[in-house]
Amino acid sequence: MKALTVTLISGIIFCASSAQAGEFKFVAGNDSTYTKFCVAAANNNLMQYNQQVDNSGLSDRHVAQATLCNGENIANFAAKYNAQRTAKHINRYRRGNVTITDFAAVKHPIANQTTIVTIN
């Protein structure tokens, strides 16, 4: 009975904190292959990102070096929206670049709201 009570309380706390958190929704502003890379990277969806790169016929290095998302390098853009998994993967293919993420400047969604980010 005690374990059930603890489980229920934990679930309620988790749901309450989830309801308070906002989120980002990334929308492609065009049908460009590079925009699709940006959307997958910002969503932290490494599988989708890798599929996009494979389907494009471009190399990982080219995509990491040449892709700009709203004027920012794709790895920096992903890190800016806390997509650390894809940012780390992309940074492996960047030549001579160091990415420093200022976590105080990282964008955070507004509580209880979905922020739409259009990517071009």
C-alpha cells in the first residue's frame, strides 16, 4: 500500500511538472533539403537526421560544414534548442570548429505554451 501511494504521488508530481513545461515546435519554412536537416537536428531526432543525410546523397561532413539554420551553423542551432544528441553528432563532422554553448543564453520555451520556430 505504501509503495502504491509513493508511486501515485510520484506520478502526480511528474504530470504536474510536465504540464508546466513548454515546448518548441519546429516548422519548415520551405521544402529545401537543408531545411529538413535543420528540422530533424532541432528536434533532436538523430535517426531522422541520419536518414535525411543518407537520402540526400551528401556527406555528413558537407552537411555539418555547409548547413545554415536561420543564419546559424546547424550544430549551434541544434544546441541552442537543447538538441544535444544531434548537436554532438554533427560536431563530429565539423572541421576546425569549436562549439561553445552558453547555457544561460539557451532558449527555453515559455511554460504551458508551444513556441513555433520557423526554419528557413
